[in-house]
Amino acid sequence: MVKLLTSTVGQDIINFLQSSGIYMMFMEAGGWKCLVMIALACFLLYLAIKKQYEPLLLLPIAFGMLLTNLPGADMFHSEIFADGHIDWETLSTGHAGLLDYLYLGVKLGIYPCLIFVGVGAMTDFGPLIANPKSFLMGAAAQIGIFLTFLGAYAMGFSPAEAGSIGIIGGADGPTSIYLTSKLAPNLLGPIAIAAYSYMALVPVIQPPIMRALTSEKERQIKMTTLRQVSKTEKIIFPIVITIIIALLLPSAAPLIGCLMLGNLMKECGVVDRLAKTVQNELMNIVVIFLGITVGATATAEAFLNFKTLGILALGIVAFSCGSAGGVLLAKLMNVFLPEGKKINPLIGSAGVSAVPMAARVSQVEGLKANPSNFLLMHAMGPNVSGVIGSAVAAGILLSFLG
């Protein structure tokens, strides 16, 4: 009896040890990959906490990456969402992990759209309305998306994957996640990390490009004060933009519609409680769920490959081309504008939709060239135009590739 009991206890201990994550990591084939991903997740947590690189999203993304790569935790199963489909049977039986259920908000395109409601409620389109020429610079900054799409396709990525990589050039995290979840969900983790990492590095990436493409004289251009925009204009603007874009490009309607809904809540002045809710409570809750579940897609199998390196390299190209596109268009516009109406080309780089960081970079570079030059409000025009532009670009790619 004692011998049998000892044998049973011994087998139980062995079974317990073999079921531990430590055993799986060091004794099973491929376990080292989990260790690499855990180390990478900790590095991203360091960047979010210590360096404050987009911490509101990079921190939950990094923690989601940590959770999904813990051996044996079984919190996320990529096979449930393989080939662009959802295995509803597995989800309904309760055999899925926590992150599988939360990921449905990404897969179904819910989280990015809800974030756009919050972004709209925090955005002032006044500078864009006051200077409609800003639309052109915001549109020009999206050139990085399409150039990178062509480059990625030439490198051997599928059209859907190339479109998802190209959208990084819009410097808009929710849009990148929305489009990638529709076109290439297998690349969601690397693309999200690349998009938010480069957004955080705007003050590092953009200034050298801005200085290389402009002369000292151009950087010193002072722009006239923007006119005051009426409340009526601010109320009509989101309604008109929604109608026009949704009619021209229905696939962009979810993102644009949510963005403009949030902005209308802010500007109309009759639903202040709702506006504050989407700016704060709703935005914060969705950001947590979005970050953790996007990070969960960064499994060792999806991340540790040459595709990821290619995505990171193409992402910086996309972002750089987008920044350059806005600057170059501003320089071209100056050829046709009379003296006194010239545009400081520095504000063109704000056409990428990293709001308001890109606009602040334009302001800082302008002050370096001319201490009395204040470009922030002028740069906000192309900046918020870039938010619309990236959503429209995503709609175009989704129409052709989806």
C-alpha cells in the first residue's frame, strides 16, 4: 500500500512538473522562442514606463504579448481565428482563453471604431476649417501608405499584407489595427507594435527629414493668424464630411462616421455628459482591451520571422515618406501663392495623423529657425486632416483588397 501510494504521489509530482510553464519553456521543442518573446515584452514595458513611448497603448500591448507567450497559460489561441475566420464552435464550448473572447472586439472591428469616437471628441477641427488648404497637405502625407504598399508587394508580401504594412505610414494606430484585422490578421502584432513605436518616435524621425527638405529661409516663414471659426461651422463640418466620404467611399464609413460622431458630440454642446464619457471612461476601457488583445497576437510563431523584420523596415520607410510628402506639397503650393500668403513647409510634416505630437514637432522646428514663429495652430490643420486622410486611405485599401 505504501509503495503504491508513493508511486502515485511520485507520478503526480512528475505530472505537475511537466505541466508547468518552466518545463515547457526549457524542455519542449521551441520553448526558447517563448523566452525570447517574454524578454521582448519586458523590453517594450521598459520603453513604455521608463522612456514613455506611447505608454497608454504600448504598455497594455507589451503586457498582452507577455501573457500570450507564457507557456501553458492558454490565454490566446491563434488557430481560433485562422484563415480570417472565427471558430465560433470552440468559443461557444468554453474551451477558449480569456484573450480569445476579448480579441473578438478587434476581429469584428469594434475597438478601433470606439477609439475613433473618443479621438473625435478630443479633436478640434477649427484650424482645418479655417485653412482648407490643410486638407491637401494631409492628403499628401498619405503618399507613404501607397508607396510602401507597392514596395511591400514588390518584396513578396501578398496584396492584403502589403496594404496592412503600408497603413503604418498614416501614423494612426487604431486605423492600422482596423485595416490589418480585416486584411492580414496574422500580421496584427508586428504591425501594431511598429505603428505605435514609430508614432512615439515622431520627435526623432521627423526633424531630420524636415530640415533636409527645407531651407533656412523657408523654415523662417511666418504665417498669418487663422480666422475665428464659428460654432455653426464646427457643427456642420462633421455632418458634411461623414455624408461626403460615406457616399464616395462606403468602406471608410465606420472609421469616419465614428470619428465625426465623437466630434459632433463635442461641438454641439448639448450632450456634454456623453462627450466627456467617450473622451475618458469609454476611451480608457477600450484602450486597455485593444492593447492587451493586439499584444496577444504577437506569438512567437507570428513574430519571430523575417516578415517581422521586413515590416519594421518598411514601417519606417512608410512613416518617412508620409512626412516628406506633406513638406514637399507645401513647398509646391508656395510656388503658386503670393508673398505674404506663403506656407511654412514645416507644417506639412504634420499631415501624418500622430495627433498632436506631429504638430508640436513642427512648432519646435519653427521656433528653432525663428523664435517668434508660432506654427502650432497652423500645423494642427494638416494634423487633423491626416486623421481623416488615413481613414480614407484605409477605406480605399479595404475596397480594393478586402
